[in-house]
Amino acid sequence: MLLELNDEIITRTGLSDDQLRLELAVQLYATGKLTMAQARRLTNLHRIAFEEELGQRGLWPNYTEEDLRQDVATLEKQGALRFGRSVS
């Protein structure tokens, strides 16, 4: 979906396109409408940069059980995490 905004509205905010994307992403994340990963993709920021932005605004990442499952699955696919083996 392509979202079009009237140039007058954008100009009125005084924000650049990137800043407007960031504001939208932060708000949607803060209200639980988007996950952190979804909101971050909206901004094109790296994960750490997005988390720092949230922290500066007093918003802390909501790390859910589903987030943990996704992280574990990613680490397993990358071979960085193997269950059932001892680490020496």
C-alpha cells in the first residue's frame, strides 16, 4: 500500500520525510499497533538506532515471548544456537 500525504500537511509538521516516518513508527509502536521490527522497518533505521530513539523518548522495548521465539529461530538458522549440546 502506498500512503500519500498532502504536501501542505507535511510542510505544516515541519518534519522531513524521514522524521515523519520516525514519528509515525514510534507512535504505532507505542500504541501496540506495530511490533518493534515492523516499526523499525518503517523508519529504515538499524535496530540499535531505533531502540536508542525509543529510549530517548522514554519508551522501552516490549520484548515479548513471540520476539524471543523469533530470535531463537533466527539464531538456530544461522547456526549460532544449538540446543542439547554443552558448550566448553
